[in-house]
Amino acid sequence: MKQKIFALFILPLFILSCTSRKPLPENVLVIGTETGPSVLDPRFATDAISSTVCGLIYPGLLRRDKKLNLEPYLAKSVDQPDDRTYVIHLREGIKFHSGKELTSADVRFTFESILAPDSISPKKNSFSKIESIDTPDEHIVIIKLSEVFAPFLGNLTIGIVPEGADDLTKEPVGAGPFAFSNYERGAELALKGFDGFIFGKPKLSGVIFKIIPDETVRMLALKKGDIHLISNGVTPAVLPWLEEQKNLKIAMETGTNVSYLGFNMEDEILKNSNVRKAIGQAIDRDSIIKYLLKNTAVEAESIIAESNEFFNPNLRRTAHDPKLAKKLLDDAGFIEKPDGSPRFSLTYKTSKNPTRKKIAEIIGEQLRQVGIAIEIKSFEWGTFFSDIKSGNFQIYSLTWVGVADPDIYYYIFHSESLPPDGANRGRYFNTELDSLLTIGRKTVSLERRKEIYSKVQEMISNDTPYVHLWFGKNIAVMDRRVQGFEIYPDESLDSLAGVYFKE
Amino acid sequence: MLSFVLRRVSLLLPTLFGVVTVVFLMIHLIPGDPVEIMLGESAQSADKEELRRQLGLDRPLGVQYVSYLAGILQGDIGTSIHSHEPVLKEIVSRWPATAELALFAMLFAVAVSIPLGVLSAARKDTAVDKGTLVASLFGIAIPNFWLGPLLIMLFSIEFAILPVSGRGGFDSIILPAITLGTALAAILVRLTRSSILEVMGDEYIRTARAKGLNETAVYFRHALSNALIPVITVSGLQLGALLSGAVITETIFSWPGIGRLMIEAIEARDYPVVQGCVLNISACYVFVNFLVDILYGVIDPRVRVDR
């Protein structure tokens, strides 16, 4: 009996000790991520990590550079003989990881499979203006739109998949610098450098995305050298600790994710633009950025980032000015009460995210200083988001992620963009803005577009349907030996093709 | 005995049926539309309808429920929305990791708690006993999300002898097993101590001592074997909890088990997988409880008598 019990204890130990830990292969970069990709098909990827990984496996015809401008990638050039037609010239000799050549048929298939009637691609809407796709030869694709749609070029950044590809999540095949190797869900995803990459073989022999959900553990793994890079997913509070670590270096650059306060225009109090402006003036963004966000953000005056060519540099800065805020509230008819009781009270909705809740508390306190009482309500994401979409809020706070093309203004503020068909959650109606936004998406000339969207940004700034808070900085923390890594404002990992280890 | 087992099985089925119903309703009644979450806010209404049709979510709730039940009876608990793999296959692929962690956490808990519990009882009211008492209080009170990183800092960073996270060789299971097993060990120490003290007054102990046996033999051979019954019961029930996936421990140590699968599915709004995981966890509990019931019947025949 005793021997049996002994064996029962020892057997599993013995079995386990036989399975040894794989040593890390040479010249492979290990990236720590919070979650793994849910899909590995660019036509279906919507979450950040799926999009990032798809970006490495499947390059698009165009891509965005560090200033978010579009540049040719698999396409050699894109001509526009008229406002509705795009002629795409593909580079020659592009190879898929399978060895097959990438041709115009694959480009056509990618778009057509997204648009197929039974397709459930979340990107369908972006391509819905395509009227026809022609492939006169292997390296030319001609796309004709049903109407002029200036932001269309931005859609050409989507990854190209091989003709006939059905379920790529199981066996991803693209033409990118890294090819799919293995995916153990919940543990790690391995990619290997692709020798036949059109722009040359990457310096790394592979990349591993190691899934470490807990942030503290991710940092400890980085310190120990189990992983080499963390791109984003760093809470400001841990930055001081990371700075002290001798084997690590930190890179930071302003990104395109903009946090804002949204108002409900149908609300009796908030439909008064002076009240909205007063709220903007009462918020001390500077202190929040400095003390809570540890300088990992920069003040925003627009949804468009400063690095974007459409940014209007002449926008009014919403400085912290409680006196002005009080005056604006007085002008709006909400007179300061002699007994110090609030002029009115508002509900501020936010998610359960701890940093967001802290921000809400600080803003609530700052608004109290000018006589506005704020009740903060935080909800689990599903409930919160469904309230926001149905207009069941007074003030809410959220972030727009990866803003590149200014046509997003149509989606957020046009009177036709009420949820569920758009994101005009605050029910903002402004006919002058509506017509500008409609002209904007039908104008192809870059200079003319810049003028239009400068005016749009100015109108939004003056009428304040949003209070722009800040742009978050993208943070990468890496092993000192990692060289050549660059932060892209849209969080893409394109620079990995040129990354190497310095010994 | 057979009729006793049959009676238990007849109770098992309605319980499982209840679990399936509650899980199904829970998933369908909580706020948040999976279609909306999958396609994003910008998708058009027609596309949302198409996806809803493909996922079968456009049918009345009753019809969906019946087809879900019919699927379960045929061993089909759905297909993952994202990986397109059968949910059952996903769960089965994560089982070894969870089972391994549960087993080692249990081994750790038993290996630590029984000797300490016996020692504590033998040295009742001494510094050793009080020290064990305080230690077990700490063990119960320390949350896993704190203990885990603490152990990592000590053994992986300071001493650099164990890996930080992930599942690999034997060394990778030590810290997760200790983290998960600590609270259980603390409970078992207290339980072992009190059940030993309970049997120490019994006559067979006096007999053993009268025979001239040394104290070690009295405690380990005679007292312990009789005091173990409640300890085994609690361990058995806890094994159900451990097997159902230790969400926090698996998250801290990036342990690719059932708990992680469920969290990943929740984050990706992969409803069939969430449903499958909850069902699996509930079934684990129900099944372990069933086994314990049967074991009771074996150990104590009085339980078998129909009252």
C-alpha cells in the first residue's frame, strides 16, 4: 500500500521532469502581450493584437508611415485617372509564404471575398463603395467606385490574402516579413522570418508573441530576460520602476489614440454650448497628465493628432481657467449660488477601468470647484457601451483609437451617423458641419481636403460637442540589446523587419 | 449499493439540466450583443443581420435553447466563433494544463499540511502550535494575485532559479502549484490538527500508548488514519474547485488552462467557448460532488439507507 501511495506521488513528478523547457532559439525576439490574437485573417481582425500580428504576416498594398501618411508597400504606385478610379500597379516578384507569386488575382480575391453577400467581414462597410474590380494583367488592378469617396485609399492598407483562401486563422499564409509557424492558444504565437520577403529577409530569424496576461508578471519577465519587448500595455505608475532597470530601455512617442469627454446634446443643461465650454475650461488637463498619467500623454485640441497632415495648428487651446468657466456658466444662466451649493449636477459615465475611474474622480472634483456637481457611475463594458450608443448618458469619457483619416468626423458628428449606423452618440446636429463633411469625403484634392478639415476642426473646437482631453503616448520597453525598433503612431510593428540584437 | 448509486445518478441529471439552462440564459440575458462586438460599431445593419443569421442568433430564444440542448446530447457544445474549432476540442486541449496544476497544487497542500497539522496537534498550545496557527491564517488570507508575483520576485528574479511564467518543464509548475495550493494547505493544517485532537481522547489511543508505542507511531499510525476522513472529504471537494480552472493563478503564471481559456473567450466575446467553459466547470463540480456522495456511501453504509 505504502509503495502505491509513494508511486502515486512520484509518478507525475517523474513524467513532468521528463518534459523539459525548450531553450529559446537564437536571434528570436520575444514580445510580451496581454492577450493573444483571436483571429489571424486580416479580413476579420478588429482587435489590436490580431491587427498587429496580421500586419506582420499579410502586408497591404499601401501602409502608413510614421507620420500616418500613406506610402506604397506591395503596390509600386496608385494612379487616379479620374476621381472614382484607382489604378494599382503591383510590384513584381512578390511571393506568398507558400512560394506562390502574389498577383492581381489575389488582390481582387481579397476585396471580393470581403464584399461577398455571405461574408461577415467587419471591414465590409469600408469597401462597400467598390463598383467593379478589373485585373487587365497580373500586376495591375483597376478599382472603380460607385461614387467619389476620398478616404478610400486608406482602405488599401488591408492585408492581401491568397486567392481562394477560406479559413486563414487555422493556416495563415501571407506575403509579409514573417510567416506563421505555430500558435498555442493561451500560451504563445511563433512566427519565422520569411526569406522570400519582397523587401529582403528580416534580420531576426523569428518573433514569438508570449502571452502574459498579468502586467506585473510581464514586467518581471522583461526584467529577467524571458521576453525582450513590451509594446504598449504599460501603466504609467510602473514607469519609474522600469526606468531604474539597467538592462531595459524605454521609448515613447505620441500616438493617435485620443481621449475625450462626450456630451449629450439632447440634455437640457448640456445643449447650451457655454456650459460645454465651461466644462472644458474647468478641467486642469496639465495636472492630470503630469501627476496621474506620469507624462505619458499630451494635451489634445482635436481628434486629429499633431503629426497628421490634416491637423489644424491654429486651434484655440482650452487652457485651465476656472474664472472663465464660472463666467461662462453665469452667462448660460446657471448663476453661482450664495450658499455654495452646486449650480446643477450631472452624471458622468465611465467603464470599470481603474485609470478611467481615477480620471473621472479628478475631473469631477475640478468641476465641483466651478459649481458643477458630478455623480460618477462606472459600469462593466457591455452595459456602459450600450448606454452610450442608446444616448442614455449626460457626460461620458472614451478614447478613439488609431485615428488617421479625417473622414472620421463624418462618422462621429454627421447627423446621419446616429447609432447604430454611426458614432454620433451625443446626437449632435449642425447643418453647416454636415455639408462640409459631405463635401470633404467627395473631395480628392489633398490641399482642398486640408482646408475643409481645418474648418471642421475649428467648428468642433468652437461649438465643443467634445472636450478633447489628450493623446496617449505609445510606450515600448525593451531589452537594451534590441536595436532598430521604431514606434509607429498606429501601434503597428512594421519596424520588426529591421530589428536585430546587438551583442 | 447499486440502488444508492442509481438514486444519485437520477439526481445528477436534473442538476446538469439545470446548469445547462442557467448557463444558456445567463449568456443570452447579459448586456452586450456578440454580433455588435465582433463586427464593431461601424458595421452596417444588413451585415449584422447576416452574421446573426449565420450564428443562429436570429432564431427565437426557445428554438436556440432546444437546438443547444440537442447539440449537447450529441456531444456538440458549439464551435468557437474565432478559432472555428469545436468548443469541446478547445476545452480538451486545455485540460492537461489544468489537471496538472490541480494535481500538483493538491500534492503540495497535502504534503505540507498533514505533517504540520500532526505536529501542531502533538505540540498543542506551544510556540510551534501557535506559529502554525498564525502561518495558516496568513495562508488563508493571502490573495493569490499577491502571493504569485511575490513568489516570482523571490524565486525567479532574486534567486533566478525558477521561470517567471508559462508552462514548460517541471520547474515551471512549482510556483503556480504553491500559489494555488497555499490556501488549501492552510485549511487542511487546521482541519488535520482539530481532527487529530478529537481522536486523541479515544480509547484505542490509550491502548496504543499502553502498548508502549512511541509518540510518532501513535500520531501517525493510529491517530492520523482515523482523523483523515474529514481531511479527505474536504480535499476531494477542493479538487473539484481546482479542476474547474484556477482563473487567477492561471492568469498570473500564463498557465494555458481552462481558466485562461474562459477569460480569453470573455475578452474576445467568443460566446460558445464561454458557454462551454462554464458548462465544463459546473459539470466538474457536480461530478466531484457526486463522487464524494458515492464515497460516503462506501465509507459509511448508514448514508445508503433511504430515509
